[in-house]
Amino acid sequence: MRIFSCLYRTLYGSAALVPLVLLLVISLSPARPVIAEPKQTVFDLSNDFSFEANPNKVWQYGYTPTNTLSVDQFRFQKNVTFDTTGVGFWHPDKNNGPGPDYYPYIACNKSNKTQLVFGGLAFRPGEVAMESSRSGQYGLIRFVAPENGSYEISAKYEGIHYGLSTTDVHVLHNSKSLFDADIDGYGGDPDFHKVEGANPRAEYSGKVALRKGDTITLAIGYGKNKTNSCDTTGLFAKITLADH
Ligand SMILES: [Ca+2]
């Protein structure tokens, strides 16, 4: 009996020591180096684009409730669809195809080759595109500055609809306009359709001081002809934190 009692005490004592030994080993282990992720300073709309999240870090996908370019009325897109090529579309809400809650949309070709969508829209690799609604609601993409600093902004718009896009395109800092232009024509991938029209492309570049939380809004409307027919307009945008 005494033997068993002794054995029990020995085993129990060893087991009780295990947590203490582990704690000692962990506390004496050299600290693991903390590898900080490099801070993102280049914000590329195409590279960063997401169909899973909205807001998506510094980017937000939205629209206006009316045909007034009122950035303070920004509404978030909520619903995503994909066409057969894999090009995705953010929409205001669930819908039954072209009509209410389908427009304004924000689309992106995440593949590495130009995709022909609906037989008449050519999306270059990574290209984002927007189309206004029939009533002239704007498609909006918003960048929210992550910190105070000087930012270099580049925005390139181009008509990508074979029916020749007729849109108004804009860049705003908060509610202040930085750039306004009209797109009239096709300025997309020339291997898919010839470049034509009075103004198939428009480009803005500039350096702007932003405070944390300031917004840069990229907007597309239905243009002077006040119809969104054949209006799909592509966009490549990059915002770089230059000095801070
Ligand atoms: Ca139009």
C-alpha cells in the first residue's frame, strides 16, 4: 500500500510541475522579433479593388441618390453580381437586371486580360468602370485619407462602350472640385474597338494636401445628353502618400 501511495505522490508531483516548467521555458525563451508590415503608401484602385468589402480599407464604392453631384450624400453600394467573364459589378442593392438598384454600378475586371462584357464593353486588365443611372445618379468611388500628408493623385478616365460613352467625369477633394471633363467616345483597348470620338479620354494628375479623413471622390455622371445609354466609362486611379 505504501508503495502505491509513494508512486501516486511521485506521479502527481511530476504532473503538477509541468505547467511550472513550461512557464519557465516560455519566459526564458528569447523574444520573437516583431515583423512590422510595411506601411501602405501607394493606393491603387485596381490592385486594391474588392468585391468582398465595402468600405474596403481606404476605398468606398457608392453613388448619389439624385443627379446632383453631392458627395455629402454618398450612399454605399451593397450588392455584387458577376458576368460570365468574371467581371464583377457593385450595385446599390439586389435587383433583377438593368433598372432600379442595378445602376449606378461600379465594375472591375480583376483578371489579367481584356474582357469583353455584354458584347460591347471592353474592360482592360484591372480596369474599373462606372455607369450612371437613367435618372442621372452618379457613380462614386471615395478615397479616405489614412493620415495627414501630401498625396499625388492620378485618375485616368476613358470610354469603354462600343456605342461611344457620353459622360461627365470628376475628381473632388471633399466637396471642392479638382477636375471636371466630358468623355465622348471610345478610348479603351484598341485591339477590341477603334479609338474614336470627340474626347474618348480624360486625365487628371495633381498633388494635394489632405488631412486624415479627407476624401478624394472619383465620379461619373450621365453627361450632357442626360441619358446613361451606352455610357460605361473606365477608370484607373492611383493615390500616393508622398510626404507626411
Ligand atoms: Ca450619356
